[in-house]
Amino acid sequence: MINTLQEAWRTAVPDRDDRHGPLQPLMLVLTVVTGLVDAFSYLSLGHVFVANMTGNVVFGGFAIAGVSGFSLAATVVAIAAFAGGALLGGRMIHGRSHRADLLYRALVLEVLLIGAAFVVAELSGSPGAAGTRYPLLILLGLGMGVQNAAARALAVPDLTTTVLTLTITGTAADSRLAGGPGSRAGRRLLSAAAMFLGGLIGALMLRGGWHAIPLLVATVLLVVACLSARRLTRARGPWTQAR
């Protein structure tokens, strides 16, 4: 238990000589953003995710089977927007050797996209309405695609900002109880907790009638992460170089 807590602390407050340096707490912030944004999309836009694409593929099957509450069109739009965002993110970051610069460039675009989604949701007053739903899915899907492209390029272990299936699997399968070398449980559980926190906060806000506020909070967190990444673009050290 002590080792788990120590590992979680080193992830949130990394040492200067850590391989991934200050990127780790920034990735945790982005994981909270994922929880907020997916809470909004699933609960306000009709059972569709804009970040967790695995769920959307399954939802597409539900929609084709005729299960009520699921829309094949919404699912396809979300997946296409996410792929488009990943394409944009890839074009922006490929060839960048400084990891903080890579993250900063991706976050500038993500701030604009998620911020625009907040404005649309706030002005519409009804995010799930037909004329608002698809623009929001496109904006949010693009933003989360950009984020995931950056997270993939940074390759910080267990901090993908979106996918937790392998993270949870590794926690159990790599544990000493399973005969493994040790599961990095502190780091992995912290990642899961970050997404849980984002989802919880987003759901509570939506239940309280604050329909666009989860996107506002996500935008504020992204701005903080973006400014931090900008400051880090001047840093030097082993963690700054992509491998």
C-alpha cells in the first residue's frame, strides 16, 4: 500500500530526473478533461462518446439492432470527427522533437475546439436538440482526437488520457499476486481516478442543471495545461526528447 501511494505521488509530483518529467501531471489533467467531456456527450447528446471510441463501436451495434436511445448517425459522426481530429493532431505534431512543444501545439487547437463547443452549448440552451447535437459532436470529437494523437506521440506509460481497459488489465495481470513483476498500481489507479473524477464532476453538474458547465471546466483545465506546456517548451533535459 505504501509503495502504491509513493508511486502515485511520484506520478503527480515527478522528480526532475524522471524520464517523463512534468508531462505526467499534465496527462492526468487531460484525463480529467476526458471524463468531463464524455460525461457531457453521453448524458446530453444521447448515449454517444466523443473520446472513448471502443464504446462507440459497441453503441453502433446497439443502434443497428434497434435498441432505443442509441443513434447510428450520432455514433458515426463522433467516430469520424475523432478520426479527423487525430489526423489534424498527427499533422501538427509529426516531426516535433521537443515533447512539450508537441503537447503545446496540440493543446492550442484543443482549447479552441472545446471552447467553441462550450459556446455552442451555452448559446443553444438545449445541447441535445437536433440543430445543436451534431455540431457539438463534431467539435468535441475533433478536440478529443487531437488530444489522443498527442498522448500517443508522447507515449507516457499508463497515461493515455482515454483508454483505461489496458491500464486496469495491467494493474491486475502484472501484480505480484498474479506472479508478475509489479503492476505500477499507484500510477495506473491514479489515471483511473482522474477519469472517474472528471466523469463524476460532469455528471453532478448536469444533474444540477448546469448543462454547458462541464465543457467550461474542461476548457479552463485545458487552458491551464496549455500554458504550462508553453512554459515547458523552453525546458531542457532528457524528458523533453521523444524516442
